[in-house]
Amino acid sequence: MITLGFDPSITGYGWCVHDSEASGEARVVAKGVWKSSPRTVFVRRYMDFRELVTAKIAEFPQVEAVGIESPVYGEQWSPGAYALFVYTNEVVYTHRKDVVHFDPGTVKMLAKIDPKVRRGKMFKTDMVNAAKSDTDIKKWNHNEADAYHVGRFAARFFLRLVDKIADADLSPAEYRAFSKVTTLTRGARAGQVVRSGAIFKEDSRFFRFSQLEAT
């Protein structure tokens, strides 16, 4: 599956085209980071990023789905992060690409593979090292590395969504992020089933824009 991962940032916007069927260096079809000068009028900076996202999707029509690192769910979004996030989703929607959103904490958890084994925080160097290890590519910008992980796990998410892989094929972190189902055993809610995985949150954590009619 070919996916396009985005790590939106006004200072360094990372992107990566990922091939889940390949191995080593071939997993990375292309990658890069876009910069924006603070001297540019603020609205033009966002418009420029939107145009770059549009051009990148047009450059790789084989992309089947998109992953975007989102601001943190449940917290107040900064105006800048929210604006860039919305501009990016506008382009994805316009091109009718399915999309999944991963907040920064989820991206870091997924990169750990098994949070019970790899404990502690994941810093920028850890994310870069994880990208190096998974691809054998030695040169990474940290924005590119984040975009790589977003694209990589977007592929895994959509493959699980359509049952091309099963829960048994997921890493512990993937199961927790994608498919987790918990039956509560204590308190007034004992016996209640809680579906916290992202596959249960269509139109919240992921969107099937490809199924919408053009307007």
C-alpha cells in the first residue's frame, strides 16, 4: 500500500511517501521537508503549504491513503497548528484521499512498537533512529522521520481497517492505537465494552473521503 505521511509544521513541514510492500530503502518512495520564511506574510505561508501539499499529491497519484500528524486531541489547539492542519485536510478532501489522524503521542507510541518493552519518552533523535532502523537510510531530518512514521502506520491502519491484516498481525502499540477493545470489570460500568481503537472512530480519527461524491 502506498501512503503519504504529513507532519505539518510552519517551521519545517515533513512529508514522506511510504510503500508498505517494500523493504529497506525501497520503503521510502520519496521524502522531504518544506521550509517557510517568517518574513512572508502569515496567510501566504499557509497558502504556500497548501499548494505544496496539492503538488505532492498530484506528483504521486498512486498514493492510496494519507496520514496526518494532528494537534493533540482534547486540548486547545494553537491557531497556527490548527490552521495548517485544516489547510492540509482541505487538500486531502479535495483529492478524495482517505485519511487517518495520529496525534504526536500516538505517533511516538507506535514508533516504540511495544510500549511495555521500550519505556520512557521518544525524543526527536529516537524518532530519527527508528526511521533509520526501519529503512536502512542513514540521513533523516526529524520532520521527515515523523512524516515517515505517520505514513508507515497510516498504511498499517488502513490495511487493518479493510481486514487485509488481522489484530494478530499488529504490534502491541498498533493494537492499542487501532483496534483496542476493553471490557470493564469494576465499578458501576462493569461489563461495559469500551472500543477505544481508531477503527471505531470514523469521521473523528479517520475519514473515507474517497467514498464521497465530488461537489
